[in-house]
Amino acid sequence: MKELMLGNKAVARGLYEAGCCVISSYPGTPSTEITEEAALYPEIYCEWASNEKVACEVAFGAATGGARAFSAMKHVGLNVAADPL
């Protein structure tokens, strides 16, 4: 069945269909909506991190362990996550 979705909901659906099972984000648009929509899928573990660096490190750790992982953040937050990235 086809469903019309806005961008952030569509990103969450894409993560689900791609087999992503870990999402760690720091709240702030657009990551808030992406993570909230992804949390509706019970197969995806979602969490809020204390900052963007921690969110990136959680996703990296999950990916290193073999899980498909995602970290969402604002463009300004990418400066905070620059070291682990």
C-alpha cells in the first residue's frame, strides 16, 4: 500500500526498510522527528544521547558490532561530533 509521507517520516521508514536497528540522536530538528518516527517501529532501538558526539559514538559502536545504525543531528551539531566522525 502506498502512503504519502513528509521527509522526516520517510527517512524513518527508509531506515526501517533498510534494516537499521539502532538509532542514537541528539534532539533538535530534523533529528527529533526522524528519531520519534523511527521509535514507532519496535524492531528499532532508539535513544537520545547527551550530545552529538555521544550519538555518533553509539551508532559507530553498534555498526562495529555488526548492526545497521544511524545518528541524526543538526548541521551545527556535526561540529560537536567531528572528532569521532
